[in-house]
Amino acid sequence: MPTTPARDACPVAEIEKPLAYVDLLGKPFELGGRGPNAYDCYGLAAEVRRRVGRPIPEDYTHGRDARSCHLEIARAAADGFIELGSPEPFCLVTFRIVAPFTSHIGVVLADRFRFIHIMRGCRVAVERLDCLSWHHRITGFWEIRNCNGMPPWPE
């Protein structure tokens, strides 16, 4: 299982780009939502990543159940997503909501301890990766390679 960073691993001076997502907080869930008024988890991840200059492929997850979402996320992984060993600023994080399927996605924030996401019946929110509700559900941290097989931005 991927690890989350130690609490003191991130210096206080590492500040995220709050304007990259603050206006999204509280937006409602809509299946297939791609904004600007409502999102599903993949649509929100795509929007946040677009805003920080790290776009992801469009429209993988229109699944109506956990198995469909799992298959679509697996297809995305085969299309150039690479698994990271730990969270990195603005990488994708996937979760297992209904076992045994990975069916939820969010974006890790710059502090590497929190992520932004949305779920059916909820609104866009920021939560901690290490909280009891989420830590045991993490299935991976992901980045995407460009067409040359390399990360599309400098580390």
C-alpha cells in the first residue's frame, strides 16, 4: 500500500496555490459533471489538474457503479498513468470505496497531506489523506506521462 508522508516531512513554507481550487469548494455532485456548476470525481480532478497546468485525459469515468468506474480507472492506468510510491503535490489519488474496486479519484494538494474531491451526495471538499475515513481506502498515487514516456513537467 502506498504511504502518506510523515507529519513533519513538509516544511511550513511549502504553500499551495489556493486560488487553484478555492472557488470549487462546495460545488454539488452530478454524475458526468464537468463543471463549471457541478462535478463528478473525475471531472473535478480534471478541472483542478487543468488549473495547475497538469491536464489529464478527458472522460474516463462515466460508470454508474463501482465495477464500471474501476474498469475505467484501470484503462486510464494503461494509457500512461504511472504509480507513485507516495503523494506528490497535485498528483491523483485513487480510493476503494466499495471492495474490491478502485472507484474514486481526487487530487493531492501541495502540502501532500490533504486532497480535494467530490462524491455522490456530497459537495466538493478538502480532506486529510491520513484521516480514518480515507487512509485505509487509498489504492494509489498517480501521475501521467506524456507521449514521450516522460513526465510532462519538471520535477
